[in-house]
Amino acid sequence: MSISIDELFERNRAWSQKERDNDPEFFSRLIAQQNPEFMWIGCSDSRVPANEIIGLAPGEVFVHRNVANVVGHADLNCLSALQYAIDVLHVKHVLIVGHYGCGGVNAAMQGLRVGLADNWLRHVQDVRDKYRERLLDIDDTATRCDLLCELNVIEQTLNVCDTTVVRDAWARGQEVAVHGWIYSLADGLVRELGADMYREGDVRGCYEASVARIMQRG
């Protein structure tokens, strides 16, 4: 279905009117404050809308998205968003959410060339190489990519926990938890991966246990 730019404006006006009809104070509340308890770090995939998936309204989740939901230690964009969410907005939960059927993960798994993004996907290829032996034990390509999607999420939870932003927050006693989730396009459900870190002392043991559990199941 082709949609014109003018139609987007029409849809925006209809959406705005609908929200005001349902709740006359909706937009005035949004202007007054942004006070989310959750930060979502997810994939840029257009089929994975953060707010809708977890049933939250605008203003209730702070969102950062990139190809294959990567948290790189040199990515100032992601780190700045994380720092703002934790230090300024005081979010209590950072959700790293991957999804099955991720095109970026699939490209990394198969070594496909897609252009400039190849450099970005090197992060996911590092995860692939770390678990290459287990991944190659799986004959079915889709199943293999699904396992890499899960492993990539867990690896990114570790990366989040290793940032100075999160470590400093924990050191000063701030309540911040990091969670690794996976979303299925097939049924619209989010699943936990057992990667839930609440304090610095939890991180390594939780990471290793969640990887072990997924590797046994995969």
C-alpha cells in the first residue's frame, strides 16, 4: 500500500483529534513533564514499535533504536541517551529488546554485505564469532539466526551494565535494573531471556547463567 506525504499529515490530524476527544488534557500533560520509568533500547525495524508492544502511552517509555539493538562502548548516541535516561529522567528499568527475524542479525550471521551498515554489524559478528561453534551445530538457518538474536541481546545487556553510566548509578545507590528481552513477530509476545541485572554484583553470574540456559535450549 502506497501512502503519500499529504496523507501522513491527514493521519496526524486525525490522530491528534482522536486523542483530544478521548482525553482533552492529553497533550497538556505531555508538555508538562516527561517522567518514564522505562528506557527501551531496541532495533530500528519498523515492525517493532516500542510503546505499542508493551502497551505504554507517549511519555511512559524513553526509546533509543538502532540496527540490531546494539550498545557499543564508543557509540556516543546510545550512551548519551542512556545517560540522559538514567541521570536526568531517573528511569528504573533499561530494556534491551531484540526480535526474531532481525535483518541485521541475519546479515551478520551469514556474512552478507549490505553496505555501510556492515561496519556497524561487526558488533553482532563479534557475538557470532564468540559462539560460532554452538551456532554451527544448528542446521536450520532460521533457528540459528534466532539463537544469535537471543545471544546478541544478552551480550548487549552486559555492554549496558559495563558502561560508566550504569556503574556510576549503582555506585551511588540509584535503583536501576537492566533486562534482556526478545520479541516475536509471529505472535506479538515479548519473552524474558533470564538476563536481569539489578546491581553490579549480579552482572557476571546472571550473564553467564542466561547464556548457558539459552545455549542448552538452542
